[in-house]
Amino acid sequence: MKADTNQNTPLISLTDYNKLANNLVLDLKRLRSFSERLNIQQSLTAIDDVLEKIENKTFWVAVVGEFKRGKSTFINALLGQEILPSDIEPCSATINRVTYSLNSYVEVEFKDGRKERVEIDQLSEYVTKLTPEAEATAANVKEAVVYYPAPYCRNNVDIIDTPGLNDDPSMTGVTLSVLPKVDAAILVIMAQSPVSEVERDFLENKLLTNDLGRVIFVVTGIDRCNRPGDADKVIASVRKRIKEYVLERAAQQWGEDSAEYEVYLKKIGEPKVFGLSAYQALEAKDNNDDELLAKSRFQEFEKALEQFLARERGAIELQVPLNRVIASAGEILSTINIQENALKMKLEDFEKTYETSIQEISELRRRKKEEMQLIDRAAENVRYNVRPLLNKLEEELKQTAIQVIDSTTITAKEVSNKKALTEKLGRKVSNSLQNTGQKLADKIQTEIQKGLAEEIDRLQDFANSVVTVLNRIEMQFVDVEADAKRKRSAGGEAIAAALAVFTGFGGIWAGFRIAGVKGAAVGAVGSFGTAFGAGILAASIGLPITWPALVAIGVVSIFTGGWLTRLVFGGEQVEAFKENYKAAILQEIEKQMKSNPINQKVEDHISASFDHLKQTLSQEVEALLDNTQNTLTELNQKRQRNEALTEAEQKELDEMRAETERILGSAQRRSQELVEIMSV
């Protein structure tokens, strides 16, 4: 069965994404059967790895927001059914994940690892605080997975319902913990109280420090706006305020006169803000009321979310299987060319060419070892550049705390209520410490991104050497009278495409380079993409996307809520209070930094990043070299036995070549289309 990958369906919806993904699966399975027939063993493993990833891909969409902001109603409207407990029911610090299933039920996972299957109408007994019994149960729940035939989830989308953002650090902490895993985060804001203080803090100190491109803002409750035009005014106001927060943070980060600030402004674009009525949308879907659904403005949001997931997240995901199709197709064409032509050569010519080819392959393996050592040096260079930043983290945190305390005006009346004053100061100091930590995290992330990018650039020379040698080996076995097009397609072009898998210079790397204002640029602003973020470089070599930077997670976890608002010390006068509070803060900063080895975590992260690059490079190069050497060895054995291709074998090779060339051409066209999508 041929996969229909020749179609030019634009990738604008999740249906399009799934269609292309399914076609790629069919093509990969077809190439796998060819690789098995031709004994290209290394290609089999690589194809199997990619098949597993693409067949298990799920888009995660997290919905975040303050308590009683209409989050659950919004999610239920997105799902088309009232599945989750409503916002009026006080919820616990648990994650609710909705995934597609023909059968409706809930699987509750407890913190001790136990799992329990319950009915959907029992969900509130496990994730709310409606009764003392429910609250006690919910305290031990890690996650509730809701299996339901929701139409929206049919497209491999999981909806994540997070705890409300409020003064409870545990709830906010759970929400922050899920953000690195999601493809999109939706912040739900009420039209009647847009951008509260808690929401602003979450924006400035959590979301805007990370990849804003994954954040979609929903202003719900527009049906409650009294006068015509009020809803549009609220939406415009929210968009303006978010943009102001972005600009303010960028100015603090780099300074308004810096080149980095100008690049950031171009990259950030306009925040994605949608006004809608989740209540009207849910009612409309329940009653099949198209007029009410249009009035709710919900369809506009759904369309935009689908395009975002398919075009801006799916495009990245699809480049991995596309590169593997191109790589494996090139290996197959090369093997076919060598196999059919080597058996036609004179034995003396074959043996001479065989010995020369084996020597060249050995030389490439020797050079590969040198490249591994150079990557290790690059990693050490990144560590060297990062260590001074880490070494001054504690001192910078202390100076930040001192400045906040000294600049805060405190009255004698406030000192009389130490608990309230401590909580007030704790929040101010916490936010400032997080900002300081995030600035350092951004610099560290930039160094890592820059180091990886420079290594990938440098490896292009090695990639060219591999291309040249393997192309030369292949051409030595191809009949000089062979069709020129066949020689070209099976030579350097196809092998170069294969090398895209380990160098990143295929579609995904081209997208990274071309994306410009939307992609993550290498250099000082490498960690601030909008559509793809810094993770696009990591994705190009198969690294997990880190969001936010690893060191930022450490700092935020230390200074979010908690001990800062519970310090106990003496001092009744204002100045005495400040000095005692300052001493307690500095002592706690030292304690927290010692008990949270951020330095080691960053060093481990750097090692893991460059080790993964080494592993990917080694695997892909060895696959190419092994495939070529194994083919030559097998042919050498046949030549010693004076074997020749039968008519049936030649026909089979011709059919494999034709099908492989079709698959390769289709994949190359689609890869270029995705690059163009990412550069829009």
C-alpha cells in the first residue's frame, strides 16, 4: 500500500497533522521492509525508534488560572461535555488530565503509586474538598486521568486541568511542575477582573520568564459585558497590558538600548489573546445551538489553537520522522546501486575498489573518535563560561534581598503586626529573588544553546567528509553508463539528507536558521523564542525541551512562598525589624543554596546535552558506515562465489528503487513545506 504523501494539504489543523503523521508511518514501514530485505540492520533500529515516537505522540494543553476564573467551564466547553467538577467546588492540588477513549472512566493515581479505576461521576470525591473525607483522599492523589470520547481529544490532544493559582504554594507549585511538559499553556482570565495581582505575578515571574510563544490568553465571561463593544475593549486592554509586561521585563533584562532588546521585540510579536464565553459555548454544544456557539466566539479560539498545535508544534515533531525517511531512503538507494553494479564489475576491479573503500571507512571512524573529543572540549568550555555565573548567584541573591528590604517603607504600626509584615516582605523578596535567579538562568541557557549551536556548525565539516567519502565509494561501483539522475539521487544528495539526522542540517535545522523572528536565535537571546523557543535547537538533535531553564526551576522552587513568609525573629522598632529580618533572610539564603546544589544540576545538564549530541552523532555515523561496510562485505562474499543477480532479483531491486525514490521525493517536498511554515 502506498502512502498518499504527494498531496499538498496545508498543515493547518490537527487532522492534517495526523494525516501526514499516518502517511509517514506507512512510508517508514515500507522503507523498513526494504531495509530488512537489503540487510541494512542499523536503519531498522533507527526506523523503529522513530515509529515508536510518532505513533505515541500526544499534544498536551495545560489550562491555568486563578481559582473561580471559569477554568473548568472553559475546559468542559473545549471538550464539549460537562466532565470536570465546576469551579464553585474547592479543588485540591492535583492534576486532572483528560485523554481520548471510547470508554468513559477515571483512573486515579495516588502518590504512593497505587491506581484506582472509578466512574466519572465520582471524580469530585477524589480531587475536591467538598467533604472532609474527599479532602483527605485528595491529599494523597497525584493525578486523575479522565478517559472520555471527547471530540477534541480525538486528535491526540490531552487537556491538563491544573490547580488554581492562589496563595497556596503547593497548588502553584503543582501548576509550575507541569509546564515543562506541555505544548501549550492557556491562561484563563475573567473579563470582569482582568489581570489581577496574582495573574500579573504569574505572568511576570513565571510565564514571561519562559517561552511566551506557548502561552495563549483567554478572556472568558464576555457574555456578562453589559454594553456593546465592552468585550472588545476588555480584550484590547488585556493584550496591551500583557505587551507592556513583556516590554518591561525585556527592558530590565537587557536595557532598552541593547541589540538583544531589539531582537526580542521582533521575536515576541503580539500576545495571543482571545475573548470568549465558555458558558455560552458549553450550552451551545450541549444543545447543538449554532447561533449561540457563534455568539460565544469559541470557534475562533478553537481554530487558532488547532493551527498553533499543528503548525508551530506539530511542524517540529514531524521533522524527525521526515529526516528519518530521507535518511533511510538515501541508504536504500545507495545500497541498491552498489549491490547491482558491484556484481557486474571485473573481479580484479572489484577487489581493488573494495579494499580502498574499507580503508576510507576506517579513516572516517578514526576521525569520528576525534570529533567525540572535540565535543567534550566544547562542553568543558561551556562549563568554564557558566561557572562564574553560578559562583556569584548566592551573592547576587543576597544583594537583591538587601535592596528590597532597604527600599521598602515600613511604618511602626506595621511592625506591631509581625505576621502580616513578614508575609508582605516575604512576597516582595521572593519575587525579586526569582527575577534575579531567572536573569542568571537566561544567561546560562544562552551559553548552553550557543555551545551546542557552535558544535553543530563545526560538525558540518565532518558531515561533508562523510558525504564525500560515501558518495565516492558508491560512485566507484556505479556503472559509468548508468542514468545520471539515478547516480545523483543515490549519491551525495541522499547521503547529505541522511546526515541531517545527526547534524540537524535537515529541515528542522533549516527551520531553526530561517525562522528568524519566530524561532530561537543562537546567541544572547537564544532562550526566548515565541513559536518554538530555545527548545527548537534541542529538538533538532533529539534533546528534551527544557522550559524554563534548569537553574530557574531550582531558584523558583527555593523562593516560591514557604519559608520567606514564615521567618521568626525579634525586634520591635522599624530599623531593628529590618536588620533582624535581613539577617534572617541572608542566613536562610545560605542554607537554601547549600541544600539545593544548583551548580551540580547545571553541570549535569551541560554534560547530558553534549553527551546526547555525541550519542546521536555516533549512532548516525556508525549506521551509515556499518550499512556501507556490511553491503560491501556481503558483495565481496558473493563475488568470491561468482554469484550474479538473477532476473527476478534485478526486477525486485528496480521496484524497490522506484518506490523509494517516490517516498524520498515526497518527504523532501514536505520537509521544505514545513520549513516554510516555521518561517512564516
